[in-house]
Amino acid sequence: MGIMYLEMRRNDKKMGMDETKSFLRDARVGRLAMSKDDEPYVIPINFVYFNGKIFFHCAREGQKISYLSTNSLVCFEVDEFLGVRKGCTPCTSTVKYRSVIAFGKAAFVDAVDVKKEVLTLLVKKYGGASSGSFDEETFERTLLVAITVERMTGKQSL
């Protein structure tokens, strides 16, 4: 039996797909949720959203790799807290936010040309420049992971 996904309950807060992708592309920190043997695990990561995939790099061993090697199904989330809209009473106050949740499958990327392109995009996103080059040792010790997004929703309250 497959997983049943519920539709977003509050369609009035649903972001359009272009806005959802733009927010995902610009977000600085994402949270990667994984599961292994019915044990959940979530971690913050730096990433780039490129060509419909979410990419991140990491070491070749560790808990994240153990989880991804066992179960490639993941959930990825980004959000932005924008403040509080005060109501007349505490219960009528609301939070202003934007968020994106993506579901997909993670796979390890070995293609050197993809690694080079994605690592360059990561450096540009987080370092502001893309000068210099990557040596062979960098490619050997760096593992690149691509999440192929199968389903994604954006939600906001501004």
C-alpha cells in the first residue's frame, strides 16, 4: 500500500509553484528529514536548488550517509519567520511566515562534471564568489547528494 498524501488544508495560504521554487532557491538553510528502521533523523544543511533537484555535499561517512544508504525517501523543508501579526487577544495573533516542503528520493552523484557545477553553485550561493578551482582531492573526499523532487508545496502567511 502506498503512502496517502493529504492535500493542503488551507488553500488560501498556498504559494504558486514559481514562487515556491524561487523561495526554495533563495533559502539559506534547509532541513533534511530521513528515516531508517522506523527511527527519524532531521538535520540542517546548506544546499542549492538547481534543475529541479536539491543538492548538498557532505563527508563520505556518518549518520546521514547511513540513513540515506538504507532509505532514499526524504523530506526537505525550508522556512522563514517574518514576525507576529498581533490580534486583539493572544489567541487571535498569527505568525507571518513562508515555507516549502519537498518530498523526493536522494541519490549519490558521482559524475565529476555535475559535482563541479553544483559545488561552484554552492560556493557562489554561500561565499559570494566562484573564483578558484577544485582539485582532485576535493572531488574524492566530497560526496554530492541529489534529491529528485517528486512533490513540493509552498505555504505562506504574510
